[in-house]
Amino acid sequence: MSKKPGKRKRSQAGHSAKRRDRHAAQGDEGPRREKILRGRSNEGAVPEAPSRTELEGDVRRGQVVELQGREATIAPEGGGPDVTAILRKSTRVPHSGASALVVGDQVAYLAEGDPPFVLTEVEERRTTLTRTRLGREEQVIAANVDLCAIVASAAEPPFKPRLVDRFLISARAGGVEPALILNKADLVEPEVAAAMLAPYARLGVPALAVSAETGEQMEALRDLLRGKTSVFSGQSGVGKSTLLNRLDPELELRTGEVYGKVGKGRHTTTSSRLVAFPFGGSVIDTPGIRSFQLAEPTLDALDAFFPEVVAAAAECRFADCGHAGDAGCAVPGALERGDVDADRLDSYRTLRREIEGRG
Ligand code: GDP
Ligand code: ZN
């Protein structure tokens, strides 16, 4: 699922308009600007991407980086500036449901005449991030996400393993690889941070203690994100925006609407956008993705992250036990022996009740 590095550059160039303006206004002629201008200088050049077939005309491919109604902004495969294309009735869409086109979708479009072009096809999605709201159809908010960076803080706000578990399970249920990023490591002793991460590392979840404040472990975080399309999720106040800006100081300019302080006269947007990191890889960000669950948690996903509880429960003599501690349940014994951690069991029970309550 690795992406061609060229793709990143393109979408970066596409988002550069506002950044250029800002730099111009500030008289800033930094190296980033030069890079961007070079990237843009081939605008109008003959595109290198060949047509798919003669019959279909000049069909090209790309990834949706932003969406306004039925009009998509697309980072073309193989480079060049972003283009726009419209979703039509004639567009082949392999999935049903309301969310025919979302940010992250791989598409094909007919590059004829002036943009906006016409979308010929939306490709099958590798992964989807969905949002469910009571009484409403499930809504896909982004497609083809490779990694869910679950951001938590070691302190201020305090570390909440239950919330982390919930995000983990919902990422897993959505088929997206999770990673735990424990931010604000500067506020606790290293051993404390290590103890918070340990249960997740044991489960095979990439887990990093970082600090957006001091820059600690930022290179390891870049390594984790490189070449992937990620989303950052987690509770408000844990430092997601600070982290993103630390990863890429230019990001604030590119995601100004999303991260801008409310009430400063900046336009606020609710739509998703895919933004390229300068080190390779990209992030899909919306205020919605950051706080909502990625997918409905499932029992399978729950069990995958609680193997020790599952093992203890296997000893239970009730076939349909909720392991809530009824007499005869094997789980309390495991708890006493220390095979199962009380907090994790608590988390398991809460999530299990929630999942079963839905079904
Ligand atoms: P978000 O709601 O998750 O996007 O969180 P913000 O990025 O807005 O950060 C919330 C607060 O935490 C801000 O006051 C940041 O300055 C602070 N913060 C972010 N990262 C760190 C960190 O690594 N260490 C410390 N001490 N504070 C941080
Ligand atoms: Zn039981």
C-alpha cells in the first residue's frame, strides 16, 4: 500500500496557493517556497501520464485531496498541479450508499477541455473511515487511509487508556492499522510514559512517547508516517494540532481553516482534506475525524486487543458469559492471579457492553 513519492509532491503543490500568498505578504522567500515554485513551473507542460486507451480519450488517474459538493480537487498521479473534476451520473462507482466520493478516493478522469474535468471512475476503496450517527445512514468520511495515529497525552489531560482502547478497536474494525502516539512525554518521568505504552507495545501496536513541545521522538514519528496516508485522532487537548505543526511547520498555513482559532475571522470548514507531509506521506484531517470514532467497534476487534481477557474467558464455564464477575465466571480469578489487569478488564467490560448493546 505504499504510495509513489511523486504523488505527495503534487498535492503539496496544489495546496500551496494560500501558502504562497502568505509568504509573499511576509516577504518570506524561504527554501520551501522555492521548492513549490519549481514544482509549479511545469504547469501547462504536456502531461506525462498516458491515456488509458485510445477509445476512452485522455483518461488520467489521481487521488481526491479535497471535495466541494460534487467537485473534487485531485492530485494527479505522476505529478503536476492539482486539477478539478466533477462527479457525474456516468461516473463508475463500485460502492453503494450516499458517500460516492470522499477525500482519499483514487479516481480516473477525462482530461479534455478546461477543468473541471469529468470523473470516469472512482476506484474500489482499500479502507474506509466511517461515522455513524443515530438514525442515519453510515457516512464514509475518508478512504484509503493506511494508518490511524491515535494521539493521547501522558498528562494534561491525564492518560485515558479506555479512550485509547476504544480508538484502537474502532481503527481495527475499520481495517486501518493503528499506532499509539503518547504526547506530552515531557510532563512525566520516562518510566511513567513507558509503563503507559507497554500494554499496547505487547499487543504489537506501534507505540511512541513523544513531545511536540521538546521535539522528542519526532524523527521516529516521521518514520512511522512516511509513505502512508494517516489520520490523527484522539481527544481534544492532547496536542494533535501542535504535533502536526511540529511535523511540518508549513502545515498550519495549509490547514489554516481547520486549525485556525475560531472567532479570528477565519473561514471555518467542515470538509476533509488530504495534505502532504514534506517528508513523504500525508494526513487527512477534519475536526470530525479527530474526535469521532473511525468505525463501529466489533467484538472481533475487541477480542483482538484483549487476548489476555479472552484467554481467561476461555476458562469460563458459562457459554454466553459477559465476564462481568458473576459467580462461577473465570475472569475474577485471573484478575486475582494478576493474569489480567483491572483497568484493562474494566475497559473490556465497558466496550463489550457497548458493542452488545448495539447488536
Ligand atoms: P488538540 O486539541 O489535540 O489539537 O491539542 P492542541 O495541539 O491544541 O494542544 C493543546 C495544548 O497542549 C496546547 O496548549 C499545547 O501547547 C499543549 N501541548 C501540545 N503538545 C505538548 C507537549 O508535547 N508538551 C506539553 N507540555 N504541552 C503540549
Ligand atoms: Zn465469564
